[in-house]
Amino acid sequence: MPVVSDDDFKDILAQTRAFIQKEVIPRESEIADTDTIPDDIRRNAAEMGLFGYAIPQEWGGLGLDLAQDVELAFEFGYTSLALRSMFGTNNGIAGQVLVNFGTDEQKSTWLERIASGEVVASFALTEAEAGSNPAGLTTKAVLRDGAWVVNGTKRFITNAPAAHLFVVFARTRPADENGTGIAVFLVPADTPGITVGPKDRKMGQEGAWTSEVSFDDVVVEESALVGGSEDAGYRAAMTSLARGRVHIAALAVGSAQRALDESVAFAAVTRQGGTPIGDFQLVQAMLADQQVGVSAGRALVRDVARKYVSGEDRRIGPSVAKLYCTEMAGKVADLAVQVHGGSGYMRGVAVERIYRDIRLLRLYEGTSEIQRLIIGGGLVRAAKKTS
């Protein structure tokens, strides 16, 4: 049974939907033009508990499980993805490392502040030669005189310009028979030796900040080692990413739903030759394809989230959901631009923003190609075990 009852969750979901519809959607152009989430929206999100909705209640969060998480993510995906990015790492890939692998001291030090939004946490994994596969990372941590010294450079790090805490993955030794040698460290952003680069200029997702982060002889105490284990990093990354993939899949469904709704509304009132374009069969066919994709994606996400919560499948299912839903959302957004015609190519039109925003969903937390390898390899390994 989930910690949050169905009735309580209905209230949380309704409040979240109202917040997005009334406060965020009307200001999407402002977010895009200023490349910033307005301060009042951030404050309201924090007051609603959105910075810690997936953090356990004992640490100040709402304690939602993944099946409930994805229902919120459908709503987050319906508007500018920068909104979700603002608190996504706190609840997801960064926060879950602490929830699942942190020591009691690490949890008590950070989780309540992460859940309240006082602390913004960044997941510092990606490097120039290590993206979807963490095994290739080159950032190093060396134990010297009772402290860890971290050196390396990370890139595309979400929320880095605003971060208070970096969850940093580094290699403490080459992989051997005892483990991967990948550890994860909690590094406060004001630690000497950290340099945060300028905000990346991206194709889309204005308001969602990413940048390069360099660690030059950054010294942290031994207690900064998550879980007190030098080999917890790889498992922590894989566990957090698997959960995050289901969440990203749900975001993609929410964005696709918005693209569909914008397409239907446009087709119903826009005329060509005096006839609403929605009366044209070829336009109806595009709307039908959009609806099929959204419906299938939503059902898939709910099924995968349920199996994740039960423990039935935490490996292949998340990759199936992310692969299908992010690819589907790209096709739905493309059709939305097509339905809108020339208008769909204009800045300020919702489907143009969605088209750019969701392209990233096929890249982060494991590219579509990596998801195919996980799915195909997992199926073959399972077959070998039973043969």
C-alpha cells in the first residue's frame, strides 16, 4: 500500500493540476523569453511540497511512490518542461541516491532541506566520454590524509548554476573483481575548487538551466562518501536512472497530450476555403495517430510504474517505457506542427515550443539507443537463464 492514500493523492493531484493550469501555462512565453522560472512560481511550488513529493515523509517529503509520481509527471509534462526541471533532480536522480544509498547522517543532513526546496541538488554524472554508460567516467577521487580529493569535469549538469549540493560520481580505482570502483560523493556547491560554467544555450527547454562543472582538487570529508562504500556509485546511478526513466516517460506523455490538445483545438476552428481543417480526413488521420500514441503511452507508463513499485520489473520495463514514450512524443509533436501548418513553425505558438522541448527526452537519462540495448540484452539474458 502506498504511504499516501488514494483520497489524499487525489487532492495533491488536483492542486498540482490547478497550479499548472492557472499559474504556469499562462506564463509559458515569459519563461521562454526570460529563460527563468519566475520567483513566485518557485515559491508556490515549494509551498506545495513539489521539491520533495518523492522524498519519504520522515524526511519532510510527501512520500509519493512511483505510481503516484507518474500521475504528477503527466501534469508537469503538459507545460514548459523547465518547471519540472526546477525540482526534478531533488525528487529524482539526485534525491533518490540519498534516499536509497545514503547513511542516516547524510539523510538527516540533507534530505529535509532538499524536500523543502531550501537546497537544490544536482546529479553530476555525465562527462565528455561518459554519458548513458557511467562505466566510462574519468572523474577521480583519491583518499588523502583522511579526506577525499575530487578532480574532473562534468557537463550538461541540470540545475548546476543554482545548485547547493552536487551528487558527484567519481572513480576511486579501476574496475576489478571486487566492483566497478565508482563511488558517489556529496559535495556542497560552495566547496573550494568547484567552478560552474556559464549556462548552456540549448535548442529548447528555456528556463531549465544546465552547465559544465569542474572539480579541481576539491576536498571533502570521508563522511561525504555516499553509503560509506567506494562501490555504491554505479548501483546508485543505475537505480536512480531506472526510476527516472519511468518519470521521463510520463513527462513525454504529458507533453504529447498537450500537443494533441493544441492540435485538436486548432483543427476545430481554423478554416481553409471556408471549411474547418478538422473536417478534412487527412487532418483527422493525423489527430487519430496522435491520440493512439498518447493513449498507448499513458497505459504503458502506468503499467510499468505499478510493476516498479511492486518490484516485479525494475530493469526492462523502465527502458521500454522511456523508449516508446519519448519516441512517440517526438512523432506527436511533429504531427502537431504539421496540423498547424506555417503557424506551427512560429515562436510563441505552443506546439513549436513543445517540438523543441521534447527532443531532449530521447537523450538524457539514457538515449533511445541505450534503452534498446538494455531491453534486448535483458531479454536474451533472461532466455539463457531459463534454457
